[in-house]
Amino acid sequence: MPPEITPFQRAEWRPLPHPGCANVEVRPLLRAERVSLAQLRFGPHGTIHEHPADIAIDVVCLEGSGWTSVDGEAAPIAAGQKVRWPAGRAHRLWTEDNSMLTLMVEHANP
């Protein structure tokens, strides 16, 4: 039996539409029952505001570098590294003078 190949609508890069976000673009890739994937592209001084989410999220840094925080504790993140934001905890992602490309993996609650 051949693999099932289906088309999907290729999204274009667009500004992240949340208050408190600046110089960040998003490109959704996949929305499925238990997981969603999107790329986020940060320019210099890009930021996602601090906020909690009801689900766990893995952030995979694909290119460049920046900063992340969980509950106000900040740490650098660079290409080849990932961080998990636990469900229900405030998190943030930002850059300073450089840019960064990330893959966001949102895990649905079981």
C-alpha cells in the first residue's frame, strides 16, 4: 500500500498577531489532533510577551540565538538547542541584537 500523501495550504510568513509581540513573524505548518507545528522568525529585538499556556510547548532553535524564560528565570538558547515550556507556567522568548528561527511544537493535553 503506498503512503497517503495529501496537500496542505502553505502559509506565508505574517506578523505574530498578539499584543506585546514585536518583530516576530509566524508561519503555521501543521495543526493535528494532538500536535501543532509553527515556525517563528525573530528579527533583532524581537519579543513574545510573557504568558502561560494550557499546554506544554517545545521550542527548537533552528538558526541564530536568543533568550527564553520560564517563570521569570532567563537562559540563552541557540541553534541546536531546545527548551520545554511546561503547561500552566509563564514563558517568554526574545532576541537582542541578533535574529533567530524556531520551530514551535505545541502538545495537546491528553
